[in-house]
Amino acid sequence: MDLATFLIQCLNSVQYGLLLFLVASGLTLIFGIMGVINLAHGSFYMIGAYMAFALAPIVAATFGGGFFATLAVGVVLAVALGYVLEWVFFSFLYDREHLQQVLMTYGLILVFEELRSLLVGDDVHGVKAPPLLSGSLPLGELMTYPVYRLFMSAVCLALALGMYLVFTRTRLGMMIRAGSTNREMVQSLGIDIKFLYRIVFAAGVAIAVFAGMVAAPVSSVYPGMGNSVLIVCFVVVVIGGIGSIRGALVASLLIGVVDTFGKALVPEVAGVLVYVAMALILLWKPDGLFRAG
Amino acid sequence: MTAPLLSGRLLFVVAAFAALALYPMVAGPYGLDLVTKIMIFAIFALSLELLVGGTGLVCFGHAAFFGIGAYATVLLTGERDAPSLLWLMPAGVICAGAYALAVGALSLRTKGVYFIMVTLAFAQMAYYVVHDTPLGGGTDGIYLMSPPSLAGLELGKALPMYGLTLGCLAGVFGLLAVVLRSRFGRALAGIRSNEQRMRATGFSTYPYKLAAFTLSGALAGLGGVLFAIKDGFVNPELLSWHQSGAVLIMVILGGIGHLRGALIGAFAFALLQELFKSEAVFGAFAKHWHLGLGLAIIVSVALLPRGLVGLPQAWRDRLVGRTARPVDAQPDADADAAPTRSATR
């Protein structure tokens, strides 16, 4: 492996890791704060990718189009979706056993996949990157690197930074952190925990949908794409420590590196490497790297 | 637990097994095959119920043990002509149990959600071993060359296979019923409700949990052995996390904390699948059977907090009026059977 290939693999692993982080951060928030093991989180990623495909012509007809307008419309829809979902399907489940919520989210996966199949069909689609970002940068003498992937990494990084600031610097972030530590205490201080949950859920859904939309031009859009990302994101959440945004960032970058370099260097065992890494880390630190609360 | 309720439960189990024993008289070949498959999944779900309901350990990688049992059957049969079930079945069960022992020894160091994920990780490792190495025949899977025989019966045929599966199901159900009522089972129940307290009273909990995990994995392997003989074919999908998820869903759907819950859950899950898949009922829409299954699951979560097992109770409450009954008959099932709930909540 020469230097240029190595650099490209590094960029790829960072980009994959950051994308994982976007999906996993919503998962870890919903998990850590609301205590909901949300198996349907991968479906939101899938919904995002399909939105990038299906909304583009509609947005083009109404607003004159463009990739970024589609992104904006998609995120607004996703927030609404998350808000309504929490209200209809989860708001009555918090006092029940966790496994009941698992069952509920499993049902939601099936429903989302079939609705997707009814509305958009089962074909594999491609989404074009916006013309502004479709070029590629030369790297070394022979290699090039697509600008869009760099853009993805930058967007993910900006979003991660934004989340960090919201968490550590704002009142909302403080309430969320407090809610994850002690629900009753926060409630007794006069904070509407139900509304807080609804916001967290909607934000988690919106971030996952956004991740799906951004990833669509790179990964193509296909049925079942949510399931494959879901399990890897659970691995990230658990390695990072449940409820910890910082942990999710570190863990997703780690998984990005392990997976990308594993596929490049030892393709025979690449599939299992991520799980070996998780098992080793959990045997070393049974609560994950950065446990919140 | 009052006496009439107990006999009601016993009556249900006896009636269910009697119905299963009489079913071949009225069944066609399709029905016989379907019910054999469902009974195999019921064995699988029962093995998981020992962990989830009996011990409070949620294993999300149970398909690995099922798949190892199935693969062991096919690989050990090899080129042999109709090997005897008397050694083949124990061999498959021991393989699954041995893997469960190894996985349990490591993963029981973690707790709650971390335990769920570590068991998933070990299952994924097993999945990739059969998926990517020549040992397991890759994605295509392998065929069972010759179905085993038991005392002159060819198990490749539908009826003997049905009988064998029913016998195994009854055996597993009976075994677990005895185990859960034994001192060992009581200790597991104690671990489920409060592990700290169990340790304080002088129980070394780790060996108990490990024994339960190994037994559960071995029984799942038994299901896998039967599955391989019935289908005559194994592929890596048997070990996939979808399979682990499906069996967990069966246990939750039926109702955690009751053996018959796993039984009911396996039947309900498979029959719902058949119902929504059937073109006779839904016509062209049967292609989208996941939608119906998903909605049925969501409705059951919304209306049945205790799973399908709680259904008669819910009806009684409706008839008698909620206030007429004192506290729920099983307070500990609600308060303590939430292994993944963090202590701060």
C-alpha cells in the first residue's frame, strides 16, 4: 500500500466513520435519554435516502429544485415524522418493559419497509451529486478523490460540532443531559419531560434522515439499506458507551478505520473484524469507552 | 397464584399438546410441514425463554446456537448413509452447547444492553465463519446427503419427523418446567429480580448464569438439529441476526416469564406470517405481507402489555371490571423483568 492509497483509505474511513456517527448519535440519544432501543432507526436512514431520490423531482417542480432545497425539505419532513411517531407510537410505552418497545420498533421496521415498497417500489436507484460538488480532486499522480465525499465529511463534522455546542452550551442541552441522568428529578424541577422526549426523538430521526439523504449519492438507494447500517450503529453506540455523544464520535471513527482498512488489507475476514473489535473493547471495558451519566 | 388459575394453565398446555398430537389425522402434507416447522421454532423460542424470562438475560445472538446445531448435523452426516439419530442429535446439541459455554463465559461479564450486543457480536462471528469459509459451503449452504434414521424410521418422511419434533417439543417443555421449579430455577429467578441481593445472600451468580446460558444454547441447538433434518438443507441465514431477532420477537409477543408464552408466541408469529402471506385472503396484496405483520405486532404491543399470555387476564378484567381485581397476580413480573432498564429509572 503506497502513500496515496493509504491517504485515500484514511479519507474513506473518516468519511464512513462520520456518516456512521450521524446515524449513531441519534440512536445513542434516544437510547440514553428515553431508554428506547430503537430498532427502527436504520429505517429512518433508509427513508432519508429514498427521500433524496423521490423528493428531488417534486422539489424541482415547486421550488425550482436543487440538491440543497431537497435536503432542507427532507429535514423538515423528518422532524415532523419524528414528532408524530413519538406521539403516536412511543408516548405510552415509557412505563412498560424495554422489550415491549423493542417489539414495537420491530413492527415499525416491517411497516416502513413495506410502505417504501408500495410507494417507491423495490428497484435500486442512483442519486446524482449536485453539479457544484461532482468533480474530483487530484491526489498524487494517478489517483483522484471525489469532492462530494469531502463535502460529506465536512457536513458531518459541522453537524457533530453543532451537536456538541448544543449539548454543552445551551439550556436545551442541559435539560437533555439532566433528563438522561434522572428523569424524575428533572420533572420535579418543572421541565416538561414529555415534550423534551418528543424533541429528542424528532431530532434523532431528523439526523438519521439527513444522513441517509447525504449518503444517497455515494451509496445508491436500495431496499434493506437501513438494516445493514442499524447493526453497525448499535455496535458504535455500545463501544462508545450508551448516551455518550463523544463516545459515539470516537467509536464511529474507530469502526470506520477498522472496517475500511479491514476490507483493504484482509478482505477474507473483514466482515467479522468490527464485531471482534467490539467484543474485545467490551471485555476490556464492560460499559463502553465513555459511559454517560 | 390461586388454584383454579393454575389448573387452567395446566389444562391449556395439556390441551395444546393433545391437539398437536391429533393434528396429523386431519392435516394435509402442507399443514404437517408447516406445523413441524412451527414446533421447531417453538423449541427455539422455549430455549430463549429460559434466558429472557427465567434469568433476565436478553440474548440477541441465539440464532448462532440454532445454526451451529443445524450445521453440525449436516457436517457430521457427511457421506454417511442414514446415520443413527441416537448419536447425531446429541452430537449436534453438544456442539451448540460447547459454543454457548464459550460465549457465555466471556459475555456474562457484561450486563444489560451491553450483554445484548456482545451476544450479537459472537453470533455475527459464527455467521461470518460459515458464510466466508469453505467449512460452511458459503452463501449457498449445504445439503444433508441422507436423513438420519431412528429405530428403523426414516426421518426424511413427514409423519415420523412430525412425531419426533412433537416428542422433542414436549420433552423440552417438560424439562424447562422442571428446571424452572427446581432450586436451580429459583436461583435464576432470584438473579432476574435482583442479582445484587442474590450475591449478598451467598450465591455465586456467575456459574448459575453460565449454566443457564449453556443449557439454553444446547436446547437451541436441538431445534437446529431438527430443522436441518426437516429441511435437508442449511445456509448461513440460519445464523443471521434476523433469525435472532425473530425468535426474540416470538418470546416477547407470547409473553415473557411464561413457558407457554414462548409456545404461543412461536405459533402466533408463524401463523400471522402465513395469514398475511396467503393470497386467498389478501389477494394481490399478499406480496406486501410484512405490512400486515408489522401492524399486527404494533397493535398487539399497544393493547397487550403482557403479551398474548395476558389475553385471558385482559378479558377477565374487561368483564369483571378493573377495580374488582386486587393487585396483579404477578407483581414481580412487571417490576423486575426489565433487565435492560437502568437503575436510575
